[in-house]
Amino acid sequence: MRKWTSEIGEEDVGKEVLLFGWVHEVRDLGGLVFLILRDREGFIQITLPKKKVPPETFEIAKKIHRESVIKVIGVVKKEPKAPGGYEVIPKEIEVLNEAAVPLPLEVTEKVPAELDTRLDHRFMDLRKPKVHAIFRIRHQVMQSVRQFLSEEGFIEVHTPKIVSTATEGGTELFPISYFEKEAFLNQSPQLYKQILMGAGFERVFEIGPIFRAEEHNTTRHLNEAISIDIEMSFTDHEGVMNVLERLIRRVYEDVAENCEKFLEWLNVKLEIPEIPFERITYDEALEIAKRKGEEIPWGEDLSTPALKAIGEEIEGHYFIVDWPTESKPFYAMPYEDKPEICKSFDLMKGALELASGAQRIHKYDLLVERIKRCGLSPESFEFYLEAFRYGMPPHAGWGLGAERLLMSMLGLKNIREVVLFPRDRNRLVP
């Protein structure tokens, strides 16, 4: 049976193994050839002394190109100087597919490439161990999210990504031709999550794509992203903030426990965040920014320089709570005694916003009033508003950016690093 490189150990010494993988490096010393075979789990050295291996096998090794796909059958030996402490003396090497030369990218990372070049040849870039490690960790993050929310009683759902109405109004939508009608790619599952609260599901979550037609060209924005969303009945904003911070901690714990090898490949040491996360109000955030020379008029969103100033003062994860009602979407619940402030929050890590949420308005009349105040037409939201006429419970929820969570966790500088095939305003292929 085939063995992964990482599975080879003391019990295999002197035994024959079957390996598959890519030729990562070739060193030809004349009468001695070394191949480094790479599979998704790691590396192993294939050592070919001319006098100890079949002549045809030796000749194949001398002519092989890097990144060719090979099959190796050989005997395991201990070798402290080799990657992993073992080497394989091959009886047979079969080239399953030979790589063309020159390579579009250097997989050994001895010659660095610009990010655009890497993304142009993404299939090759993903072969790099450090890049591969990101997506093995991403897999664990998604597993942890699903497991945690399922344990908390949430039901996984999938809502439409082709819609007739903007979730929050505005023009940041991708229009599509839908038979004889105009439709849009959905920018959030928000309206459907809330409808499901009226349907009695009580706790739902969705992990799915969202689309934003924003003309950003920054290191933290994408036009197609994966959002982790929850909605929860019979709670308020504090209740779902509690779920969010416990989820973040669980994800960090699981990655630290199950992805040690991949964290080492990335040279990342995770610190498990302590909960509860610090909470500061919007007004306090303005004060911190002002002290550092960034003055923001009350009611406006926090600028990137302001968020950087706040992130320099507060370590780790923190919430900014109690935002001006007019700065948030129509469905955010205002405080009864101070309606200019709403029960909303953003989860931050440094200057990076990871999640946004709020208690929602569940009373029909107030919701219609807020829709009108935001310059929108209630008639456009009739399918949504109907659910509020017939017994909608109090509820709250949030949306967490999967890519931003991973980017902040691994300390990466560009969000495109954590997406297999990123979509931004300039990139539509591969």
C-alpha cells in the first residue's frame, strides 16, 4: 500500500515501501544521485548510489526534471542527515508525468516571485509547502466552525445566492441576467437568516460565498469571499458576541492541536486568545483615535488610519460596540432609551475587522420605519417583511469573514494568500 512521506518511521526500516509524489529537488553528484520526493504531507530523500540500484533506475534519476510526478518502490534506511531522518534506496522509479522546462515558478522558494506572478500560475504556487500549509489549516478552521456550532445547537442551512433585491440597499451588487429579469449575486444571507428565525429554526448557521461589487484594491478586500454567518433567536447582541468569542477561541485551540506540522512550515506560533474579549464603545474608539491624531466626526465609519491607531492601543481581539444607528444597516436594533445608538458590534483583531453583527429589529412597524429612513422601499422587501407580521421572535446574529479570520490568525499581509483562486476587481482567472 502507498505510504505518505510523513508516515515513514522506525517500523519501516529495512522494509519496502511504495511512494508517489513530485520531484522537489535533484542533486547529481556523478556516481550518486539524490532526489527529494514531495507529497502533500512532506518530503523524503530518495538516494541512488550507482553501484546499489538497477542501472535503468539510476539513468531515469539522472535525466528526470524537477516537478515531474513519479512512483517509487524502494527500501527504507535510517539517515539522520536526510529530511525526516530516513531515506529510500529505490528498486524502481517510474515517471508518471514529466514536467516541462523551464518551470513557471520556483517551488523550492529559492527564487521568490511577486504575488501577481504566483496567482497567475496558482496551481504551481500551491505546490509550495508554505502555501499548501495555509489551506490545510483553512480546512481545520472550517471543520472546527462546523463542529462548534453544531454542538451549540445550530442547524446548517444554505440560502440563495441569486436574489432579486439588495440585502442592505446600495449599489455594490453584481447584476446578472436571469432569464427575462434582472437579478443580483447576493451580498449576504442576512434576510434569509432572519426569515428562518420566523420559521422557528431558532439557531442557524451558513458557510457560503458572498459577493460585493466594491471597487477596492486593498490587501484586505475581495469581491468574492466566504462568510460564516449565524442567526439566533431569543437572545440579544451580547448573546451572539459570547458565541462568537468562544468560536474564535475554539478554532485557535483546534488549529494549535491538529495543525502543528503546518504551523511549523509557516513558522507561526499560535497564542490561544483569552475570553471574554475586551469591549470598547464606538465613542471610546473615537477618543482613542483622536488622542492619536485621527479625528472622526461622530456618526461616520472608522477610517483605516483610525482603526490602526486603535489597534496599536488594544492587543489581540476586541469588540467595538454601540454604533450610531444611522451608520449600520436598517435591521440593527436601536436602544429603546437612546435610539441614536444601536445594539451592534464589530469584532476586530488589531486594525482588521473580522466580523460584524447586531441584535435585529423583530417588530414589523419599527422595521418598516427603518427601511424608509434608509431611503429604501418596503415594497422591495415584501418577501422578507411578511415573516415579521406573523410572530417573529427577538433574535441576533453576525457574519464572520473566513478569509480575514485565517489571515489574522496566521499573520499574513494579503488576504489573497488564503484564497485558492482569488477574485478581485482585476482578477477573473485562473
